[in-house]
Amino acid sequence: MKMNILLGLMCACLAGCGHAPTEKTVTTPDSIENLNQPRIKVPVTAKDDYVTKTKALTGLEGDGWVFDPLYATAVNTDRRDLAVCGFARQRGTTNSVYFAYYSGELILSDDKAPSGVSVENEFLTMICSHS
């Protein structure tokens, strides 16, 4: 399901790059139009921190996950199109993961992709990079 959403977003983004819309009709915070805008770093609220870590723990296998401090990106200071990003490692193992909680979905990096390239990794890079 997550993969279908990501593929759909990437295809829609690529398809939309071929023409310039004359009128903006999409106004939802998680709209595709925001993906082309530069992202800025914004504060992570206590609620965002809790929700993101809770969601990440449900998506990660095993116990003992330790999180680095989370950070958030958005397209403006009003936190539009918010992505909460982070890195976690599992104690006593070599397991680690980059992740983001974006638009109600947990996105995990794909460390098995050749040279680290995958739809998930490209999307994570896009929403977690900031200026």
C-alpha cells in the first residue's frame, strides 16, 4: 500500500513536470504541488515527536530501537506539508534506518536497494532535505 502511494506520488510529480498549470486547484497540505517547493527546517513539537516515534516503533521489527533527535521539514514556517524525519539504530545489532512520518504514513529507507537508490530513498531525500 505504501509503495503504491509513493509510486503514485512520484509518477504524478513526473507527469506534472511536463506542463505548467494555469490555475492552482489543489489546496490540501499534502498536495503534489508542494513537492517541487524548496523545504525548510521547522521545529518538531512534542506531539510530532511522540506520534512519529510511536509510528516508527510499530513499523520496525524487534526491540531496543534508539532514536537520534528528530527534525522536521515543511514548505513554509506555518508547517505546511510537514515531514518529521529521523534516524534510529537497534541496540546490540547493526540494524539502522532512516525514516519519515509524512501525511499519516511511515516511510522507511530501503537499505537493500542497489547503491541505496529506491523509490523510498528518493522520496525520503526529497521530503527530508532542507535549505
